[in-house]
Amino acid sequence: MKRTAVALLMLVSVAALTSLRYSANAFGDPSPGTTTKAETITGRVTSLDTKAMKFAVRSSDGKVVHLKAADQVTLGQLRRGERVIVTYAEGVALTIQATRSEKSP
């Protein structure tokens, strides 16, 4: 009985992960004929709300983009004023890379 439950749980988990991986858009399928292109912005974090998973980035040309972090993105290590490179689509940040410089000893 226990083996059957474990096997069923593993099967459901694999099926769920596979469907998410191959999904066109994790937040709902776009309309036929439309495509969502991911964009990248490099700039500084101007606002940060870790509880709401929202933040804003201002690029060097003054463009401000307000974003919500995707579930797989963590904002815990992010700080206001920090330089970041963010890839996003439809207002959702898919990746965030901090461009911290190492302090010299």
C-alpha cells in the first residue's frame, strides 16, 4: 500500500513538473497568434517590497520598470540601490542577477 502511494505521488509530481516546463506561459496561455518576448533591463533597484514580491528598476536612461517576482525568484538578498540585470515578460521578473562588485582586501 505504501509503495503504491509513493509511486503515485512520484508519477503525479513528474507529470506536473513536465507540464510546467513545456508550458508556453506559466501564468496562462497567450492568445493564438501572439507571442510574449522576454526583455532585459539593467539598472538600480529603486523600490523593494519583499512581502508582496514586487520591486522597481530604473535604467541609466531613466526608464522605470515595476515588476512582480516570479515564484522561483527570491528577493531576500536584494537591496535598494543595488545594480541588477533583470529578464522579464509581461511585468513578471523571470531572473534577477545582482552585479555586486567584490570588495578588495
